[in-house]
Amino acid sequence: MRPRTTPKASEKPNEKTSEKQASPRKAAIAELVPRPQADAGDEAEDRQRGGGVQSLGRAFSILEEVARHREGIGLAELSKLVGLHNSTTFHLAKTLVSLGYLRQEKDNKRYRVGRPLFALAASALDEIEMVNVATPVLEDLSRETSESSHFAVRMGDAVVVIARTSGPGAFQLTDRVGVVRPAHCTALGKIILASLRPEQLKRFIARAELKPSTPKSITDVDVLVHEIAEVQRTGIAFDDGEFNAEVRCVAVPVTDFTGQVIGALGISGPIWRLSNQALHASAQVVLAAANRLSAEFGAKDATSRTAAKKV
């Protein structure tokens, strides 16, 4: 009985295997990277490899520019912004459309971000990764303000704190990571509510029970609607003893590369140390930290934003 042998890497592959057609996705990806010629020398191969990197760089520039235009963007404007000829932009965008990372509207031909890109972003920004990215920013913010810092995300009609750090001073708050807080009477929650689309906020108002946590908690719908409108206007939310009578908080939105609000960042401290004047004075420090964290999540030109960006 003859022993079985494994074909060597240098042996010629089976013709049927070599003739197997590549998947449409692989074929489309191949269009981005030029194939080196079989008889090309080292210098020619380097040029080919450089061309592939250039094409990939251009493709990512197109993706980033389209992501910044949530209303969509036409070919001419896109070409101008990425600094490429219309034909070059068209062919690269066509490949990205075939891969699903871009989509083109039939009526006005404007390009928008495709669903696979959001799936990739969601995978990259899972809670563990978000905590890893947010924690250094929170640590610096706590050192600068001497107060506890928090990063929270939406969880249904509430918010959940997924990362927190304590300041160097005495009498720090001891809220644990994973604690769930109501949205209507916390600064972090108000930021999340202010990021909702009008119809989402309307549904929240219709079903939410505005239970008081302290005498200062908002329990009136009209008052809450007015409060959220103010947060949308300024991009800053405050909690003056509304959830805990002995604690004041300030929070601002954190956005991602699409401009969407993905969470809220804030500080909190005891009312005897964090006066209303000190709370408002700290808002700009918190905002700077949120802009830094937004940049870590891919936001472009992170500056003084409002919470009006809708999720």
C-alpha cells in the first residue's frame, strides 16, 4: 500500500481548482490592488505595490468623506473634496458600491455609507473596546477636575455607565461600573435623550414613567421637553441634585466618525464641593475631554458640538 503524500507548494495546482472563479467580493477587492506582472523585476513590483497602497488610500479617503455627509454626496463634489479626477473617483466609488461599503441612491445618484461599514464600526466599538478607549480620557479628566468621571451609553429608556474613574480628592462617589440610571433626571441621560430623533423622543415621552428620585427630579413632561430642547441647543446637560440630592453633574455628548452620538461623558461631585458656579466652569473642561474621546472614535474636527446629531 503506497503511503499518502502531501503535494509540495511548488507543484502545479489542479487546473479545476485554479480555474475556480473568485467571489464577487474578492473580485471587487482585486480591482483596488493592481496585479504585479509575472516577469516584472523588483523595481517594477515595488511600483505596482505602491500603486495598490495609493488606490487603497484613495478608497478610504472616499469612504471618510462620504461618511461626513449624512445627506449623501454627488460625484462632482466628492471628487473635488478628495482631490481626484471624476473618472478616478467614479471607478473607486463603483468598486466600494459593489462591495457594499457605499450605496448610491437611484434618484439623485448621491453616495451614502453602506451597511457593512456600520457593521464593522459596531464590531470595533463594542463595549470592551469603548471602555479601553474611554478610560485614559476619564482618568485625565478626573485628575484635572478632582471629581469622578463617567462614560455612559444608552440602554433602552435608561443609561448604563460602562466606564468610570475617581478623582484624587477625598469623598469620591462610589458608583460602580454597570450601574443603570434613569435618563430623565441625570445629566448623562439628558444627553442621550437629546440625541434621539424627534419620533424616538416622542415615543420615549409617551411611555416613560418620570418617577422622582429626589424633590428636584423632573416629573412634568413639558418641563422635560423644554430641558431637552435646551440641551440640544447648548450641547451640555446638568443635574443639580435631581437623581441624588447630594450630587451635582455635568455631561456632554461623545460622537463617532459619522457624527452620531454614541454616548455621554460627564463628571459628578458632592454639592458642597461642586457648586453650581464650579459645575458650569467645569463644562468646558468636560467638553474638551469629550472632543478628545470623540476623536478617538473617529470623529473629524471634534469641536464644540451640540447634542443635535441624531442617532
